[in-house]
Amino acid sequence: MMLGQYFKALRERRQETLREFAAKLGYNHTYLYQIENGIAQYPPSREFLEKVAQLLTLTQAESDELHRLARRWPRDIEEAVFEQPDAMSRIRAAIVLNAKPAMK
């Protein structure tokens, strides 16, 4: 699934029109239209994503997926990575571990 499809599904689940939701977010409805249709010139900021998550009362998993699709680190994850000296090596180890084919 693409970011725009996911974003639109979340918004529609709350039965909000594009214009209504844009007004609540404090953004122009044309920018939201561009995000939903995959034609935005730049990805949404982390602050935008956090506001969306808050207004739509997303679960942690939904918020994480929104951030992943936008290719943005959630704030708590980014802070943890920079605060813990071995965090990057542990993330790399997890990636390598998950990339290996399962043993039979």
C-alpha cells in the first residue's frame, strides 16, 4: 500500500471530507489531495504525521505504518537511536537476522 492510499483510508474511516480534515490539520486541502494521490512534491513532515495521528486517534501500529509509508522515523524511535550508542548496530543486526531465509 502506498502512503496516499493509507492516508485516505484513515481519513475516510473517520468520515471526514478532505476539506474538513485539512481545516482541522491547518493545511491547505490541495496538499492533502496531493498526498492522497501520490503527487506531492515532498513527503509530509514528521510534525504533519504526528498531527494526523493525534487528530485521527491512531493506534501506535497505525501511526508507525503512516510514518513508515512516509519514510519518516517516529520521534520516539529517532530519539532512542541517537541516545543509545549501540542502537544502530542493533538495528542492523535485526535487519540482517530478518533477511536470512528460515532454516528448514
